[in-house]
Amino acid sequence: MKQRGQWQGMMTIALFNWPYYLAAGAVLVATLGGFLLSQSTGTRLICGVALGGAVYFLVGSLGVSHLIYDRSDLYRFGWLDRALRGVQVNHAIFCHSGFDETSLELREKLGNVGWQNLDHFDETQMTEASIRRARRRYPPVEGTLRAPYGNWPIRADAADVIFGLLAIHELRNDLQRASWFGEAKRSLHADGCLVLVEHIRDAANFLAFGPGFLHFHSRESWRRAWESAGFRPLDEFRITPWVRVFVLSPK
């Protein structure tokens, strides 16, 4: 299997969201020019503030993305030992919403287990340009099943573990996420677990991504959704200050 590049995660974020970074770069160039050339104190102040914001966005969001996706344990999967503690994994389900960058690596990490990929992408609801770019670059791997978030083509009690890695936030409202959790519970053995990995709408992600943190959901929103399906938390921990792991039990 091809090894991940040292800057792959950061470059992926930049590629999928290039209009925002292009705009920030344009603001940086324009305001730097205005700051250096203007003789007006007021204009220089405005340009300085805008310049600082552009630099903060570019350096902050891309730098944090590099720390999360390239430098942390996130895609090295050392955290799996804690997440799967006490669970005998014979069959796993990997869920994504149109962008599957990691299932092959995760499957290799788990070894010889039964495996099924589910793709919840719905072009009528997931209309953001970034997820469409991601889907074009990373088409579903062979054997992936199309699976509406509320109607999985999976028999009951089929899996020992279900993974939702940085994907289920693409379901934009509580009802959709509650429906997804309902299908996850139906598909899990009673002694299995659901491993949900997500950014949270919190201070750390606001400082890193600015208004982009609104694309994530609050912990309370996640809690309401999983409790509505009958899950209870077994464990919760962070991979970096920006990414959180929830390990949930269906009983």
C-alpha cells in the first residue's frame, strides 16, 4: 500500500477548499500592498487588520491541518488499542460520506477481519463544493456499498465495530444523525461498539479554523443524536486538541 506523504493531509485540505485559500491569498497580497504604499493612518490600520486576518487564516488553518492529519496519531491508528479495548473484532463496517481516504489503511491495521465499506453520499443533500471535489479525487474503493444514512443494506447484528471517521458531520441536522445512529445500532452486535471520530464545534476548532468551525457539530448535538438511538458512551478522548473520539455501546 502506498505510504501517506508527509504533507498529504494539509495539501488535501488546501486542494478541497482552494477557493477560500485563494481568496485569503488575494486579500494578503492586496492588503500588504495597501499597508506598504498608503500614507493614510486609517487605511494602513484597516489593511493591517485585514492582513493579519489573512495570515492567521492561512498559517493557522493549514498549520493545524498539518498537525492533525500529518503529524498526529490520527492516521497512524495507535489510538485504536484504547478505542477497541475489550472488543473482539471479527467484522467491521466503515462509513463515509463520499470521501474515503483511510479505509484501506484502517483495514490493514485491523488485520484479517470481515470488512464492509458504506458510502452515505447523497448529491441532493451534500451539495458543498469541497465534498464534491473530494469525491472526484477519492472515488469509493472497490466493494463499497451505496447506503442511505437511514437505510443501510446490512443485516441486523452484522458487525462488532462500526467506524465513522471525520465523515458523519456531513449529515447536517439532528434528525439525519439520529437516523444514522439508529441504523448503526441495528447493525451492531450487542457487545460491539461504535467508534465516532470528529472535530467538535468548540473553542479549539474556532481558533484553528475561524468561521469554518461551524461546519462541525457541538458535543451536545452529537450526544442527543446517539442517545436518541439508545447508545451510551463507553469512552471519550482526544487525538490532538482538535479531534475527539467517542466510543459508544449499543446496550
